[in-house]
Amino acid sequence: MIHKKLVIVLVNYHGFKDTKACVESIRLRSEKHSFIIIVDNSEPSDTSLVEILDDSMHLIQTGENLGFGKANNIGINWAREHIHFDSLLLLNNDTLITAGSLQTMQACLKEQNAGIVTCKTMFADDPTLVWYGGGEIDYQKGWPKIVEFNQQASPEGANKSRYVTFVSGCVILFSRKAIEELEGFDEIFFMYAEDLELSIRAAKKNIKIWYTADAIIYHKVQGSFGDKNKYKGMHSKNLALDFHFYHKKRNQWVTFRKHLQGKAFRKFRRNYWFSFFKTLFRILLRSPQRFKVLRAAFKVMRSLSYKEA
């Protein structure tokens, strides 16, 4: 059995350059009492990753793209079986660690009596702008509200440490007890909303989520889709817009169908379909990807037809 205070799980999907930079930032700026697990989702496997391994690292090559949640779970399960650890960090491979950030987050687990800790996350290409400044789940709209997203941090916003209800999958530090209870992500999700569903499960189990503004991580954002795709999310020029639309909308429905009932679910359902068609209409008017997204929209509706849509 390996003994390490902190285990860090990174998922790689054809992102050797990002993964290497992330590992280097961890080794340069964090404590040495950490063990890094890289789960390679590339198909074929990325043999270059062997070059960056050291004695405190382990590489798992799946040979296929299993999705974000399942790949993280593979890393989590390997850690639980082979390492005696105090805390476990899920970290996007397209992030960069700043000095003292991981130590600060680890301290918050004990000081705040939290099962999960996350931190201020800034855009790597513009470090003055917030990518994640804490988040709150809006159960009626069925999506989290990110504090000061794409804005500069303020004293009462992203610069304020506090308990939150939503933790982004980009940076999640679990206590050993919390990860044992939650057992990782729901593998029904290939990508998107797995962090939202996990946040709701954490609340149901009375696991507190603490956001610290005293630790900062830089995020390159959507690195898995390559450098050519400079537009992100639901932007009309996003080259992966159909993929994003399908998985976000499908997983959003599945999450709240699983966790809401009665009047609460009916309110969500009304808002969900209004937002679904409003977003689709905007994309059809503006996006070069309109026909791909239209196919994705029909695919969502077909997949939900048996789930009381």
C-alpha cells in the first residue's frame, strides 16, 4: 500500500502538451507528498505520457474514450485500492497550479469541516477574468449560476471564501470520507453535468462544499477539443457545438429527473423546455453548425421520450 497525503487524478484525451504542463506546475509549486494518477482516454493510447512519469505517478491507459466521469472514477477506484491517502483531488489536465494553492485547499478541509473544497479559477489566457468564482444551483432553471463568470473578481464575489452548492469538475478536492461516500461521478454521463449531479448528491448526504478564494488555479478551458476551437460552450461558432448541446441538454434533464419530484420537477420541466427551444432557435439563426445542432436536438428529444419528457 502506497502512503501519500494527497492523490491527484488527471484525465488526458489527446492533450499531452496540457497534461505535461499541468504535471510540471504541480511538481514545481505543490508539496511533494502527492501522488498523481493519469487516466489516458486517448484512442489510440498516448504513448508520450510515459515520458513524464516518475516514482510518484501511475498511468492508466483505457484504450478508448470512456468519457470524463468514468475515466475519473477509474482513477479514483485505483487510488482507493492502492493508496492510503487523506484527500483526493480531481483536476482538469488543462489547468495550471499556483504556489500554495493545494496546501490552502487541504487546510480548508479541516478548518471549515468540509467534505469538498474548490477554489477560485481564472481563465489562463486572461488571468484577470474569473472562470469559476463559486457557484449556486438554480433548481428551477436546472443549471448552476457561476459567480462573476468572465468578469473581474470583486470582494463580495469571487474574492469571498464561503460555502457553495455547486462545485465545478475542473477542481474538486475530496476528503477521504467524502469520496468514500460519494464514490465519484454517475457514469451515465459521458461529459457535462456530472459535477452538477455530484453536487446535488453531496447536499443530500450533508457533505459541505467550501469555496476558497485564497487558492487560485488557471484554466485553459476546453483543451480536449484542440487549439483550433477557440469558441467555447454554446457560442454559435463553437466547432463542437452539436456535441456540447446534446450532452448538456440531455444530462441536465437526466440530473433533475433523478433528483426532483412533484411540483419542483414540474417547475424545472417548464423552464427546461423553454430554454431548450430558445437556445435552439438562436443557434438555427446564427450558427454555421445549425444542421448538426438540429440533429443533436432531435437526438436529445428521442433519448428523453421514455423519461416522461
